[in-house]
Amino acid sequence: MSTDRHTVRSYDSVAAEYAAEAAAMPRWVATEIDAFVAELGGSGRVLEIGSGGGRDALELEKRGISVRRTDVSRGFVDLLRDSGFAADLLDPLTDDLADPRCPGVPYDGIWACACLIHVAREDFRAVLGRLAETTRAGGALYASVREGDGEDTSAHGSVAAPRRYAETYWREPALRSALADAGWTVRKIGRYTGRPDDRWLSVRAIRA
Ligand SMILES: C[S@@+](CC[C@H](N)C(=O)[O-])C[C@H]1O[C@@H](n2cnc3c(N)ncnc32)[C@H](O)[C@@H]1O
């Protein structure tokens, strides 16, 4: 059970660059935001995992949702704070997920776009379970993972500044059983293709 520190350091080193690249809202993420906000009835308090540059949190807030921005990468947390947002360094695998600003009150939902791809397969159910425990019954989950088999590591950068991102791929049946085991009732798993061969499984689920 561990978080890949190379991946986290890689994001640390490119946080501003990544945030600029990801600033434009993809159509499919906008569609998922619509569905998530509708599921919450247009209000509520949400824990965001892997906020990155903060694109989705801004949109959710525009739509009436209160968002706790978090990231496992200090680089993103600093970037968000420098832009004037509250943000917390938080690893969903090991840290206390309770909201320090609302002690004892579960979240109404979890937003985890394109970040659980970096959770190792053996830790995935534990992370989903921890997210379920911190969410009220009937609360909403949005998460996206890459579709495929096995694991891979993508390498970028230079010798002086090496970057390595560890990723785990999922097929729908295994994803569905991990979600169910962790206490989530799946409403829908959609498929989206980003760049060619960049296939995503997009999960809408409810806390059982
Ligand atoms: C591809 S970026 C997505 C960022 C943002 N959600 C977006 O959609 O633009 C992946 C995010 O996952 C975070 N991350 C890396 N390792 C993680 C882990 N083990 N658990 C949760 N998040 C992780 C990164 O710091 C980064 O914010």
C-alpha cells in the first residue's frame, strides 16, 4: 500500500505548466459536471481529490457547489493557494479525509476527475472505501479512470528533471466490482475518448 512518489514529484515539477495545458474544459467533463450538479440538486459540499490547476472546482462553484480543493502534489496546492484559493495537501489513501472546516459532517459528494488513474490497483478499493466513508448516504461520486489492461509508466522530461507517471488501467467489470465492494452504487459508466487512444471510463455513482 503506497502512493507513487515519483508521480507526485513529477506533478510538483510541472504544476503550473500542467494547469495551463488543462485549463480549457473538455466537453465530456462539462457534461459530467452538469450531471453531478443535478444529482446534488444544485448545492452541497464536495471533496475534490486531485484538484490539479483547479479548473473543475471553479466550474462547480459557479454552479452553487462548495468545493474543498485538495491534491497529493504540493506543487498544485501551492499553485492554488497562490491564486487565492484554500487548498489542502491530501492523500486519499492515507490522510484523514474529514473536512476540518465542518468537523463531523460528511460530504455531499466526491469529485475525482482523472486522478485515481495514479492509485495502484491494490490500493484502489481502499481509496474508494475511504471516499465512501466520508460521504453521506445518497451522496454523489464522480471519478474517471483510463480504460485498458494492466499498468504503465510514462516517462518525460530530461535527465536533470526526470518525470515519471505511474498509471493503472481498468476494464468496466473490475471497476464496477471495486466500486460496489467499496460501498458505491453505480449509476452509469460512460466512455469518452480524449486524444486518439486516450480512452476514459467515466463513473457516476451514489453512496449506498
Ligand atoms: C491528470 S491530473 C488531473 C488533474 C485535474 N483533476 C484535472 O482533471 O485536470 C492527475 C491528478 O492526480 C493527482 N495524483 C497523483 N497521484 C495521486 C494519487 N496517488 N492519488 C490521488 N491523486 C493523485 C495529481 O497530483 C494530479 O492533480
